[in-house]
Amino acid sequence: MSEKLFFHLRGYRKRAALSQQELAELLGYSTDAIVSRYENRVRSVTLENALRFEAAFQTPVSELFSDQYAKVELSVINRARVMHAAIECEL
């Protein structure tokens, strides 16, 4: 099962001085309901919306979702070490 993607949307939105409605319009929605659902962690963020948030806040997805990114990064680094060790053993 994949992990739900959440981030501190309210903080980013407030720092950008945007209302929920304004952010919804930037994301391409007609009402602020989606933003409210994201802020209240009722709805998980899709990749497409993560990229929209990146564009709206001019902040890389890896920073917006820093907790999830750190987990993924560590996992990839660990796999790379295993692969490297396996290659070294073959030599």
C-alpha cells in the first residue's frame, strides 16, 4: 500500500498570503473545498496536484513533501550501496 502524501499546506498558503479560494483558483478548481480537504488531511495529494503546488509556491516537491522525500532518498541510497557492494564482489 502506498503512503498518503501530506504536507503542511496551510503554512505554505499563509506564507504566500493566499486564501483557500485563491489557492484553489491557482490549482484550477472553482471552489476552495479541495484546499480545505488537503489542509485537513481528508484527501491525499496526487502527483499532478503536488506539481501544481510546486508551481504555485515556487518550492520543489522534495521540499514540500520533505518527510516523504527523506524516506525515499534513504531507501534509494541504501539500495545503491547494496548494488555497489554486489558489483564489487563480482570483480
